[in-house]
Amino acid sequence: MRQLDACSDRLRNATVLAFVVHQQLSLQGGRAMKRVWLVFALILLLVTGLAVPAASAASPPPTSTWHRVNPDQNNPAPEHERLRCIEAAVWVCRYDKVPEPALNFSWNRTTAQFVGRDITASWACPEWFTECAAVTQVIEGTATYRGAGGHPFKVLVDLILIDDEVLYLSWVDFGFACPWYPTFEAALEANPFPLPFNGVDWPAQDCIFAS
């Protein structure tokens, strides 16, 4: 907005300057002076015209961040998982884990990169997914996971959005989807358990499975 205001000021100042020059040249008269005025006006239009597109360039695409408490008891303790997305024509998301030492959570260096597109119009909700009626948008693509010291592997993933309140991340070929929330606090509230983690009382399993 500031850039647009600056460009408007520049254009207004250039217009005033052009008018002053025109008046001076008109007083002096002559075809040569008129030609000078025309060239000068064209230069002003070119300079001010170039400034406007740069200021009115498209704003950056929206972003979102999602959080999940992973209750998988194959891990030493629950995990705080995070998914950060750039929501353009092509969605790009980064998955990682957030250390939570004060909560006695587990953590490792597993990361993933997701790239996908909106398939809402053509998406068929699987029979096992219990939230079909509430779905507002589906982004499908490939996530490439990289574990600490392991080989990367690819998974077909659907990001299933329920308004802006819940995102279900589904591993399509594996037949399950797990809920994610806009804040870590919301993720903890959705699946409460004693904190800090005491090594015994785990959060409940909250994923939806095909069988």
C-alpha cells in the first residue's frame, strides 16, 4: 500500500511538473518548442508507468501452519509434528518435528516436502473416511520423507481440509488420515492427556483408518 501511495505521489508530481513546463514552452511558442513538450511528456509517462507495475505486483500467496500431537506408541514419547504450507496454485508444504523438552516429548530429525494441487472438484471421498460431509477442500500430491540417516521415500498424500479448523493428512495408499490443528494448543486440547508426559498416560489414537 505504501508503494502504491508513493507511486501516486510520483505521478502527481510529474503531472504538475509537466504542466509547468508546458506553460513555459507555450509562452515561448514555436513548433520546435511544441515538439520538445511532446517528447518530454512521453518520457514522463514512460517513467511513471514503469513504477506502477512494480508497486502493484501480486501479493504473496497465503500461508498456513498446522500442528499435531503424534500418539504413536512405537516412539519413546508423544511428538509435536508441524506442517507449514504455502497455498499457491501449487501447494508446497514442509513437515518437521518441534522439540518439546518441557513436556517430555520425543523428537527426531525426520522431515518431509509436499507438493500438490487442488483436486476438490474431482475428489471422491473414500468410504472409510467419516468426515466426508464436512470437507471443504482437498489438495493431493506427493510427500517425500527423509528420516535421520535413512533413505528418502515418497507417499501419495491428500490434505483434506475441514473449513479452517482441522486438516486431515491422509496417506492415500495406506488407508488412514490423521487430524492436524491450526495451533499446538488446539492439538493438545483435541486429544488431552497428563502433561508433562509421565511415560504411562499416552494420548488416544485419533487417526481414521480404513479397517
